[in-house]
Amino acid sequence: MKKITYVSFLLFITIFLVGCSKSLPRAERIIGLMQEEMTSLVAQLNELQALEDELQQDFESTLDQDHSLELFADTDSPIQQNVFLRKDTINQLRQTLDTILSLENELLDLKDKKNIPEDVLNTIHQEVNAMDEAMDIFLKDYMDNLSLEEKAFASVASDDSNFGSFFKVIEDINTLSTTNEINLDRAITHFEPLNTTLVNAKVELIHSLESTR
């Protein structure tokens, strides 16, 4: 009986050590993937900014191509294509955020987290959720504003359009742009804390891995 207990104990120790050896590399891999997704998030926001910077040029290009203004309602016009591309980028941003959330859940679901400091996991969870909440507001409002932009630009092609309504469209677009900027400024304040937390977590995991070798 004692022999069986001893063997069982050794088996338990072996399983525990194997579990630790697997969970630490997995945690490090997950955090590395989260860092890659954060890099993608920034790149996609830069793409969005580039499209916004091209908005004035696309507006003028649409105007130059058709002085009757009918092209503003054409989905193939430069200005409407700009709106379409920004919608696509917003969808990509949402997908990237969903991937980050999925990776965070995978990290929290690791069966053995004893070698991963609990405060590190809690901080990652808090930072990811804070960023996601702020980005969700930004993305939702931005997408709603894009629909308004699309309609506003199309209204320029209306037979009832005049100089007054034309400049009203420009004013409305500028207002929407200001709202988007405010929302983004709030969202990106969460980027650096999360990136710092991920870097620190990876360093701690590497140290833990080295200590188990």
C-alpha cells in the first residue's frame, strides 16, 4: 500500500512538472501573439488615418471629375470609395480586437497558472477590457458616422443641392471627424499601459521558464 502511494505521489509530481513546463511556454506564446495583434491594431489605425488624410483630395477629385456633382452619389467615385475603404478598415480593427480578447481568454483558461503571477493576469485582463470598451465606442461611433458621411456625400448629387447645402455637408463631416478624434484619443490612452504590461509579463515568464530548466 505504501509503495502504491509513493508511486502515485511520484506520478503526481511528474504530471505537475509536465503541466508547468507546458503552461509557461504556452503563456509566453499567447502573450507574444497578443503583442503582434497590438502591432496590427496600430498599423490599421495608421491606415485609417491615411485614408482620412486623403479625404480632402478624394473630395476634390470627385468634384473635378463631374462638376454636375452627380458623381458624389456613385459608389465608384473617389469620395465614396474612401468611405468604403474606411468601413473595411473599421471591420478589420474589430476583428483584431476580437482576436486579442480571444487570446486573453486562452491565457486565463490555462489549466495550470501557478507559475504565472496572478497580479500579472489580473492586470492584463483589466487593461485588455478597458481598451476594448474604449475602442468599441470608437468603432461603433465611427461606423455610424461613416453611414452619415455616405448619405451626406450622396446628398450633394441631389437636384435640390445648392451652395448652402453643399457647405453644410462639409460642416457636418468636420463635426463627425471631431467626434471620431475625441473617441480615438480616449481609446489610445490604453495602448501603452497594455503594451507595457505584456512586455513585463513576458519577461516574468521567461525568468520562470529559465528557473524550471
